[in-house]
Amino acid sequence: MTDRDDKSAKLAKAFEDFLRALGKSPGTYPELLNTPVRASDMWLDDLLDGYDWNPVDILSGGSPAPTDQGLVIIRDMFFHSVCPHHLLPYHGFAHVAYIPGDRIIGFSNITRLVDCFAHRLVLQEEIGKEVVAALIEHLGARGAGCILNAEQLCMVVRGVRKQGSRAVTSAYAGLMASDHDLRAEFLATINAQE
């Protein structure tokens, strides 16, 4: 049995116990018959698969950066994550910028980097910090920024129940932390209408 299979079996059992604790035994309710396995697969393969990814691998390779390369910005990347406080999902859009050092990488690597950190039990604020730190440390970027704009279901379906509310967080490192003009260019680009 692989580690993944072991985790899946344990998690499926936990979901079955959860349903039984609610008085909704999968054996009694036909629509719940395979729910523990489906829920286990979803959590392992879709919501928490970021733990299996390595930012060093994601940011390896690439190609030499042009000597006059300005900001590289990828905006409006859909992401989802899970709040560690209530185990409720949240989702929104990530915007990432970096100032290349010696290398640039493919745009899809940036989307994978966001998912690497978002597909965990993690606060929204931490995702941005992890993304910019990885770009500086593992890509050699001279500066990096990440803005996340998300709907937190813990604010929508419980507690204050504020439909339509959004949480916006930002993180900057290197030149993006110290240069107001670079941050302004980043903000203008992500706010530009198409």
C-alpha cells in the first residue's frame, strides 16, 4: 500500500465517521454511499495536493533573462485554498509580479507556484509571503510581489455572513518592497481594464 493509499483510506474512514456523527450513515442514505471516498480523493488530489509540490522544482530551469527585462506580471490567476481555522475553502484571483535576475521562467510555472502554496491548509496572507519568498530565493528574482483577492467562505456562510465581501492581501520582497514606482506599475497593470 502506498503512502497515498494509506492516507486515502484513513481520510475516507474519517469522513465516514464524520457522517455517522451527524446521524447520516452512508449505508442508510444511498446518496452518501461513496461520499467518504469521493471526499477523501477531493481533499488529497484537489485541495491539499500543494504539500506534494516543491517550489524549487517548479522554479528550476527557465531561460536567460533579457538584460533590459522589466516587470513580469501574471494577473487574474484563479486560485483556491482552505482556511486552517474552519476548514472552509476560499477562492479568488492572484496577481504576481517579479523583476528577473539572471533567469525567467514560463508563465505556467508561476501559476503552479501559486497553487503549490494555496493548495494547503493556509491563511491567505501566508500564500503571498511564500510566493514572493520563493521567487527571490529559488528563481533569483531581484524583486517580487503578490496580491490575492479572495472570497473567504468563513465570512460568507458563518459568523458575519457578509455576501460579496472580499479579502485583499499583498506581499512584497526585494526591489518590489522598496521601490514605490514598481509597486505602482504592478497595481496599475492589474487594475487596468481590458
